[in-house]
Amino acid sequence: MTTITDWMPIDFDIASLKRKIRIHGRDIEVAVSPYDIPAAFRVSTDQTLLRLRIEFSYISKEEKTSVQYLPEDVTVTLGNISNRLYSVDFSVQQDLKALPGRIAQAAQVVGQYARGSKLSNSQMVQRAIATHAPEVELAF
Amino acid sequence: MIRLNWLKNTEAYLRWGAVAAGSIAGALAFFLKWKSADFTGIRQELLAANEASVWVTIPLFTAVAGILTFFKTHFGTANSWKVATHLLEEYRKAIFQSKPTLDNEADHHNRVTLYKHVSLRIAFCRWPWSNWVVPVARTGHTTQNRRIPRFLAPKGEPDLAQGVAGLTFANNSTIIVSKLPALTAESSDTVIKRYARKGLVSETWVRDRLKRGSCSIRSLVGIPIEVDGKPWGAIVVDSRNPKPIIGIKELDNEEFKRLARSLAKLLEN
């Protein structure tokens, strides 16, 4: 049986994402593009297949996506134009105690392996999953 | 030059020019219905002239109608730029209404400018003409003049980008500049150098602006703008107040989301 939650706003500390880069010997203060910050997420769970899917929405309108298979049985969908991560899908175990660890692992895999995804966006998604892990667990 | 200003007059010329050229091409084709040999006098002469030149006049007027229609679509309508300016004004209010202001600070001391990236900029300037960000809309009716600067923003070579607008577009990241030194016509070379370095522009550019008496900006923020998932341009918020304009949390606020969504819909054509 598949269940799906409502869209939930993403709220995490983005202040720490300000950084300095050096161009032409000048230190420039940069921050992530607002388009790369996921605005909301929802969780769908398949209790039969034991899979969990986290979808993300952005301020820009939706676009066509393609699927990418990552290690540790994690699957992501990437926007064909923007290369942003629109969903993260991974297998889970029946044992609920193992769930927090599995969510953390999926977030790590996304940050590490999502090829073609924008670096700043995959970091945002990784952080969003880590911040909202309790809500994701609750949905399962 | 801000699109709204020159489109107010040009839009009508482009529209009626296209209609006139299309109508002339249609009329010339219609007159081919009659043969000049069947008439005498002035009618015969006019029809004969049309028959002789129709191979060039019809394609010419059709092409003119097509070109004018292309430019009309390319530059958008005055109404759509009015809406864009209104959206920028709302965003400006949302940013600055909660900020502490300097004494005697006027509205035009805090501005928001929308820059568009263009592949080719035809201008009276030295090469390169390709890959610039040009201003297309700005808040405040008193600050919309021809002197709003344009910046180089090569797509493939972000290191060559200039100014906050150019670097924001080229890096597709938010760029924050604050605490720029105050400049006057008497400012020393050291201060000008520091301003240029912190403001991400060249010293020549700063000196040129000083000569024209307009280099009073003390802080800026550049935010990338996307349309259909692709980088389109940038919004630059500038202020005469040296304190940072915007906190990183405000980047992701509701006002920006509303602005980004509305601009995307407005600009996608």
C-alpha cells in the first residue's frame, strides 16, 4: 500500500551556506542561488515494496526529469534542464530502528554520488533530508 | 536603456509598421489579379510597374513585416515591462521596509534593477559585443536613465565577468557586496582602488562613473534569475547605505518566491 504526505515547507539554517570564493584575486562573498533551495518536500512510502520516496519542489516550475541509479539502492530524479534533484527514492527495512540510519545513508549517497546534479543543490537536498529526517521517519 | 521607456513609443511603431508592410504585400499580390494589357493610361502604367517589380516588392514587404513582428515579440510589450517594474517595486519595498535607514534616505537611494543576459549587444563601444547583461527594468521613475551600466558576462568564462550583475549571472550564485568606501570627486587613488576591488569593477570604470558624478552605491546584492530552468539574468539590489542589504535568510523569503514565479511567467515568451 502506498501512502503520500502533504507538501511540507523546508526550514533549515541556510545562513551557514554563505562562503567566500576568490576570482581575479578578489574575495567575493557568495550564497546559494534561491532557485537551488528546495522549498517543500513530501514523502511517499510503499509498505509492500519497502521503499521510501522524498520529493522536492522548487520556486521554478517543474520540468522533465530523468532517473539516475546510485549505489546503496538509492535512485534519484534530476531535472533535465536545471540538473536539480526532484526526488530521492531508497529501499528501507521493516525494522523501524534501522530507519534513521538508512535515511542518513541515503542523504550521504545523494551528496556524494548524484552525477550531473548541481553541487549547491545536492548539498541543499542532503541538508534538507538530514534536517527533516524525523518527519520522514514519521511518514513511514 | 530600460525597456519600458523606449517601448512606450516604439511598440506602436513596430506593431503598425508590421501591419502596414503586411497589408502592402497583400495589396500588391491582389493587384496581380488584373492584367495591365486590359487597361489604358495611368492604370496600365501602375499595373505594369507592379507586374515588373512584384518579384522583389512582395518578398521585401513580407520580410519587413516578419522582422518587425520578430522585434515586437523579442522586446516584449510595454505592459509586461510595466508589470515587471511593479514586481521589482514590491520586492524593493519588502526588502527595505524593515531595514534601518540612513538619515534623509530617499526611495531612490535603494533600488532594484533587473538585468537580462544578451548574446549580442549592438552598441557604440569596443569589442566584445557578445555576452553582456543589460538593464531591462528598474524601480523608481527618477532613476531610469541611459547611464545604467551594462556588464560583461561571458557564459563559458565566468572569470571574465564584471560587476555584481555579470558575476551573479556567470556564477549562477547570489553575490553579496557591502561596506564599499564612500567616493567623492576628490577621493584618493587608494580609495578608488579599494572601491573597484570590493565592488568587482575596474578602476577605469569607477573613475568614469565619478566623472559623471554617479558613484554613490555602498552595498549591493546580485540574485540570479531563471526562466524555464535556465539562467536568464540577474536582479541587482543596490543601496547608498554601506550595511549589507539582505540577509541570507531573506533570499528565500516569500517576496522573492512571488517575484521569481511571476517574472518566470512574464518573461518565458
